[in-house]
Amino acid sequence: MLDLQKEFNKIQDSFHRISDIVYQTPILESSSINKILGAEITFKAECLQETGSFKLRGASSAISILSEEERSRGVVAFSSGNHAQGIAFASRKLGTNAKIVMPSDAPKIKIQKTQEYGAEVIFYDRDKDNREIIGLAIAKNEKRKLIKPFDDLNVIYGQGTAALEVINEVDTKFDMSVICCSGGGLAAGTGIVLKNKVSECQLYTAEPKNWNDHEESFIQKNRVSIKSQNHGICDALENPQPGEVTFRINLALNTKGLSADDKHIIEAMKILYDEFDLIVEPSGAIGLACLLQNKDICQNKRIFTILSGGNIDANRYNELLGINNG
């Protein structure tokens, strides 16, 4: 059974460890978006986080708790980009070194930033290779600490600090949250925080339509694997199966799943630019996209969502919004 208070305390501990590394990002509202959805939406702009996504929180949390001996040996991680940048930046800040296993087709801006932060990048083919096996081999051979992008409790606790900042700043008792989901770490950390304050808050994960493994898994009450080989516009969310640790937490919190198609994702990106002047990557806009596609569940609700990342090449961003503009 999930000890909600104990897990919440761990998130508070994480918050104190990483407060000198992460930004306390803005909390935003828009009367126009509220009118569109018939709800009160609170956004946490993690796209403005150092490294451009919430992933810095979990990375900093996991590295900050390592011993000096563990830091001296270095860390290794696997990621399509945002966790990679978080690990690279946190490693530099906390006095260790990092190797990151990244897909060869990851967005160039994410590869470039990871290298600029000082990490060594090891490439793999996401359709043929298993990134976890590669990461585990490096960890074993070089005695590095493997920091998984989501299936690590200290990562989950770090991700939960974004929601902790919100409940510390605003007095809203949310009716529901809609949180972007790859492996489920952000959803798990956020859920622990929100359920600790308002037990009735309904939690939802947000995923692209063709990579909705959480949505299907919650229905089945068992982890479902997505077999799709068709990569969409949400590269950061194309994890085929919920994490084991994260799914156990999210299921215990009675989390449900939502998903959105490309049309609504691009519409969400455009709305966020028009309303807040924010450039949000497709994966970062998926929460709003799911609300746009599922307006019926929004009516008269107080809703929390996270704009989880803003790491996207300018040409790609313009191309996607150009598709939306016809």
C-alpha cells in the first residue's frame, strides 16, 4: 500500500536538496483558455526551466543523493533528450560526469545541448537497439550509477517538486490534473503531491494517440506495451510501456489516461504561443491538447497541468505550426 504522507515527505526533502539548482518556474492562467474549455486551468511553465524541461528536477534529485564515492565514478543515463540534458546539467553542477545513451534520430537541439553541458553522448538505433541494455552494460563495466528517466524513486520525488511549488504558492484545490506521460515519473510525483492535499482530485496522464500505453494500461490494470513503429511528433513521449515503479504508484492513485491526436497537439502549441508567448514542444503541450480533445470532462473544473518542455528546433516548430495554419 502507498504511504502517501511518507512519499510526500520524500518530495519535500528532494525540494530542499535541489532548490539551488532548479528554477521556481512561473504559474500561469489565461481567461481565453478558460473560456475555450469552460474550466479554470492552472499551468506550470516547466518549459522555462533551466535545460528547458522538468527533467532537471528528477535528475538533480537522483544525483544530489549520491555519495561522494558514487559521484567520483560518474553516472550514466538513457534518454531521447530532456532527461539527457537534465542529467548532463545536474552532473556538472554536482561535481560528477555523465555518459548519456541517446537515439541517433533525437532532435539535434537536444543532442547539442546535452553535449554542451559536458556529457558524452552514446548513440543507438531506437528501432533496433535496447537503450536500457546499453546503459546497464556501461554502468556495470565502468561502475557508474545508472539513473533511469522515470523508474527511480529519487527521480520521481524530484519531478514532484514542480507540483509542490504550485500548492505552496496558490490556494486552489484542484479537481483534476492532466500530466504528460512517457514512463510516468512526472505523473507519479505530481499525483503524490496533489492527492496529499486534495484526496478527491482526479489524476490523468496525457499521451499522444499512437503511444497511449498508460491509457490502455489503466483500463487493463496491467502494463500494456505499444508495438507501434510509427514515430509521431511527441518524440519525448514515445516510451512503449509504463515504468514498473511509476505504474504501481499511478495505479494506486487511481490515475486514468487521456490521449490526443496531432491536430489537437499543434492547436495547443499555437494557443500557448498566442496566450503566453511561449514556445512549447509537442510533448510539453500534450496536457492542454488532451483537454482540448476531451472538453466534456473539463466543464466547471479546476485543473492543473504542466507545460513540461520547450526543447524544439525552430525550423521544426515553424513547420508544425505551419501544418496547423494550413
